[in-house]
Amino acid sequence: MSWIVEKKYKARIGGIYYENVPEPIVCNDESLIKLLRDNKTGLLGVSLDLQTQDKVLIARIENNEIKEIHSEKFSILKGEHRFAIVENVNGKIWCDLKFAVEDIHL
């Protein structure tokens, strides 16, 4: 897949709809989420480092794929076009990512 920076998109992130926002989530002048598009399939890819409040890495996600996970404390639940990262001890969902191509009406 060939991923390119996406400037034109619609996405729901944390229950909020974003449209064509260059950096949808920024904290301390750092973009926390990157959005790229596969120029062959049109799929919008999400990349982020999922961390605790103490900046301990839970998982690294690159273009909708989990590349790294703290597997002793967290599990992955997979479904069609989605996955969730869940804390083993209490069932807390830290990330629920759906990445199907569909029309979003704002």
C-alpha cells in the first residue's frame, strides 16, 4: 500500500466529527493522531501511539495496523474492519478503531 498525507476527509474521532482538519488532535503542540490515505484503495489510515497518562506505551498503531502492544496488560479484540484494545484487568477499552470506507453525513 502507498500512503499519502490526506487533506480531504471526514472522520469521527472520539465521538466528534472532523472534516478536512489537518491535525484533529493536538496536545502541547504535538499532533497525537496522523491520517493518511492509501492512494490505491482510498482507505483512510490512522496512526497513533496509545499511551497511559504517565506516557507508558500501550500500543503503536500505524495505518490501522497494531505494530506494537503491551501484551501482558492489554488484549486485542478484532472484527471486520475494526479492532479494540482492552485492558485485561478491568475490561477498559482504550481504543476502538473502525476503519471501513463509508459515507459520513455531517
